[in-house]
Amino acid sequence: MEEIVHIVPLGWESDRAVLPIRRLLGHRVYLLCHPASDPMRSHYLESVRNRLERSGVRVVHVDVDSNLDVAGMLSETSRIILKERVLGNRVLINIASAGKVAAVAVSIAAMAHLAPSEGRLYYPVAKSYSRGSDERKKHGIAVGMDGDPRWIPMFRIPLLPQPCGLILGHLASAPGHVLGFQDMIEKLRQVGVNGFVSRGGVEAGIRAERNRRNSAFNKKVVQRLVSQGLAEVSKEGRDRSLKLTEAGIHYASLSGPASERTAYEPLSSRTS
């Protein structure tokens, strides 16, 4: 049975986080915030959690800084979306319950991973704004909600085909965001990506097998990542490595951790 799941980056808001979920309904909500960064963030997390749980909504707190951590927000939002998609649930994402960094990050993740039939972005319009500390503590920066939340138009941000997503995930978790070509090829062989699995009984032998994998890796991974400015090739003697650029580090966050990516998306359907 399909569930309605909300993703809510949380800043100094309470009404703007709670009221849309009551209006749009929701079985479960992910609250994305880092309460240890500020006492008021901790206050709003508990305020929103208590109000939602009293309404029968299950709350999951995800500890990520919705104020400054772009890569973390991209990664966590992507991870949640990929997980909920596999479960067949509908994902609704609030872009007005934290700051601009959070709004941009969750919007990018949604447009990378969600089709219109799978979820949407929404913006709850405030009825008014807090005029004093007591009112702000109770309601957040915004007070109430003016009508229904506004749906935000979405268009798809195409992600590079597999195995690029898997390699990006491994590079993102590697020391210095660098891995050697042969290490990455071996990872692709181990998980059974088409073009990298050993062919039993190949007459040309080990050298031909290695050349075939190197050629496939250059075509399916290296050329795509380098042409998009996501990685750079470095050489040391005969060994070659890939290193993520700054853009590549953030793009990799959209793929989620490599282990979770493979768990949620079968590689056999994404290896073109």
C-alpha cells in the first residue's frame, strides 16, 4: 500500500513544517536538521516532532546541517528518495521550512530522482510572520499557512548512466576522492556490471580480458565524467587515477552512497 512520505529540511520553523503535512496528509516525515548547531534548532525539532506525533505521523530525524551542508543535504535527500521509491511510496518535499541552501539542495535531488507520478515539491505560503520572541518560539518565523501549499514545477535533471553513479559513490568515499583505474574496474567486476564480468573460455586470454575492461571503463566512465567536469585523470608512471572535482563531489552526493545505490537500483538495468 502506497504511503505519503514528506521530506522536511528544518530551520527556525514549526507551523511551516507541520501545517502542510496535516493538509496534504502524511504517514511518515523525515526531518532534516542538525540540532546541536543551535539551541533554537533543537527547540524547533522537538516542537515539530511532538506536534506531528500527536497527529499520528511517524517522525524520522536525519542529522544533517540544513543551513550550510549542501553535499550532505543532496546525499541524504537522494538516499531517502531512492529508498522510498523502491518501497512504492509518494514523496512530497517542503522547500520553505529551512533556508535557501536547503531549498536548492532538496529541489536538485527531487528533480534528479523523482518523476511527477512519484512525488512533488511544495511551498507553504505564510499567513503572517512572528512579531516577537514568544510568538516566534511557538510558531517559528512564519505564523500559520495561507491556503494550500503551492506546488513547484519540476523538470528532470538527467543523471549520468551507470556505472558512473556507482563509481562516483566510491570516489566520494575514498581518501582524497581519488581511486586508481584498476581498483575501480575491480569494484565493477565484483558487483557484476555488464562489460566488466569475466568471460569464461575467452581464447585471447588474460591480456585481452584486461584490455576489454580498460576500454569499457574508459568509454563508460572516464570519458563521461571528465567531459562533464566531474573528475580529472592523473598519471603516476603507468598507473592512472580518477579524482573528483568540486563539482564532482556534489554531483556524487546525488547518487547516494555506493552501497545504497546498488541496493536500491539494480545495476543490470542501468549499465548502458
